[in-house]
Amino acid sequence: MRILLLLPLLSLAASCVVPPTPEPQSEWVEGAYCETGVFKVDVDFSGANMAACDILDERTIAIDLKPEDVPINASPWYAVRLTPFQAGNVKVVLRYEEHPHRYKPKISYDTQTWVVLPEHTVAVQSAGYEVSVGLTLDDQPLFLAGQELITNQVHDAWMDEHLAYAHVDGRVIGQSIEARPIRLLETNDNLEAAKAIMLVGRQHPPEITGALAMKSFTDELLSESELARAFRARFKLYMIPNLNPDGVEHGHWRHNLGGLDLNRDWGPFTQPETQAAKSIIDLIDEDDLTVFLDFHSTRRNIFYTQPIGLDGTEYGFTAQWLARAGDRLDGYPFDRQGAHNVDLPTSKTYIFERFGVPAITYELGDETDRTQIAQTARVFAQEMMSLLLEQEAS
């Protein structure tokens, strides 16, 4: 039986919540759930997403996964909460509609600490369009998701921590379609600093490893280290960590509520979120922007840059930066690919065409070790600061 509306449970038998009308409704209602005598699956929390659910038996619930719009990138996000009524083993079956399974299932009791499920508990079938996940429930709710939950509240709390620093200011630069604030952090160590660096994150909601990298990268830039203080005295920083808060809230695979991939709207700027970013870009003089970084996730660690050797700054920054960081990381794998999506209105393409400076998409693998994400991001931040200071002095 397929769940259609959120209503009180009608019996103690395994059932989905159904409307008290002869004819079932045709649309899924956000916040609905499936419940048996053993456990319940629901999506009543920030970042959650399932399209519908079915009860297969007392200990097995299937959830359907479909994107917010099509066509769409293959980033099939899922996040549900399991509430136990009895301890023991249960199964959640992920059923994909548009694209096959991508993110390894992870669990958490508190949404803070996450564990990747062991492979023997996850069975991938039907070319990845059906995945059975075995779970053991005890006496407390359990979250199951494709990646860690980094909600708007988490972003806001992190930004608020930095606002306690005297050298960091913050302001709202726009609103999303659902009127969520688009927030900016900026430095004020030297208000007369001519050169500027800009960082953007979370254009695509499921790309959690990119968000983790941007956090550690930004933490290093805003730290009290001697290098960071010297850097901020010469370069002003503009940082937009969460450009798609509506997509984050609703557990979108890729798009904003306007049905667009925000990283295909740099140039047209038809959406309020990208318009907010442009409002900051327009404050920067054509000769002042030095480096632009956009943080994302994909299936491997990679930097997407302008065509190698043709970006006008190749030997002045990009190659040196990546090589210097690579030397410190002792061969830790980060690839580089030039000419990525040069014909599309991405942030990287727009910034390079407008300013002629290194505009780089910084991507982390979906399953890259989280400690390594933090460590490598700090190294890349340090080497960026050192190299730009050296170039400024020469």
C-alpha cells in the first residue's frame, strides 16, 4: 500500500497512512510517513527527502526516490528517520526513478556523528535502481541518509561563530525563493585592501564533501595564524557558504525552487540566489579580484580549471598553487581537468570571462575521508595565501 497523506494511524496492523476518503489522493504530501508495528519511516526534518513509501512487510519499508525536476544531474539524495517500536533488524529498500544509487548509506543517532554502513548490510540490485539496506534498531530514532546532514541551521551556527571575531563581518545579501537569507561573511582587517578573494559553496545541496572542504578552508583563512593575519591585511575575503538554502532545506538533488541548477545561471542571473552572488561580484573592481573558488563534490578529488596553459594566469598561480600543495600532501590524489563546462554559464566560466583570473571549481570525492578533507583544505588554503603574498611582494 502506498502512503499518500499524513493522518493518524488507523490500525495496529502494518499499514501506511491513508486518507479517510473512498478515493486515494494522487500526490504525495510532504511530511507523510509509513508505519508498521515494528518501526516508522518519516521525513519530518530539515534536509529529508523521499518521494513516497510502501510497506512490504512488518520489518521492511520501501522508499521511492525521485528528483525535484528533470532533467537533472545524477545526485540522487535521500534522508529519512526511522523510529523503532520494537528492537531488532529491519530493512529499508531504496527505489530510484531517475538515476541509480550514488551515495553510500550512512547512519546517525544525533545528526552529528555519522557512520558509513558496512558493505555486507547493503545490497545493490537492478543496476543500482534498487538498494536494500539492513539496519538494527534499538530504543532510539535512527537517521539514514546518503551523506551527512549539513542543514541551514548548521551553516548559520558556523557563520555565527566566525562573526564573534572582530575581523569578520556578516550581512544578508539577498533571499531565496522561499525568503531564506543568503548570507555573506567578509573580512575587515584592511578596508582599503585592493585585492579580493571570493569563495562560494553549496550551490548543489547533496554535495556535502564540498561544504566540509569550504568550512575547513575558510576556517584557515579566518584563523589567527601569522600567515592568515598577513594575508587578510593584503586581501579582502568574500564568502558565501550556502547559496541554495531552499534546496538544502527540502533535500533537493540539485536545483533551487525555481527548478534550475544554480551553477548554470551565472551570466543569465535569473534566480534570486545567483542575483545575490552577483550583487557582491559587482562591488569588486575589474582589476581587484584575484582568485575565485567554488566548492562542490563529485566522485573523486579534482580541481576544474580553465584550459590548461590558456587561462592567462597559468604560470602565475594555478599550476604553482596545486603543485605546492601537492608536494606538502605527499602525493595525496587530487586531479586537475581544464576546460570543464566552458560552454555553460557556470560560476567558473563567468568569473574567468569577466575578470580573467583563476576561477576554479574545488571538488571532493563523495566518500573521501572526512579527516583528510579537513587536512587537505587547510593545506590548500595555506599555500594559496603564501603564494599570493609572494606574488604581491614581487
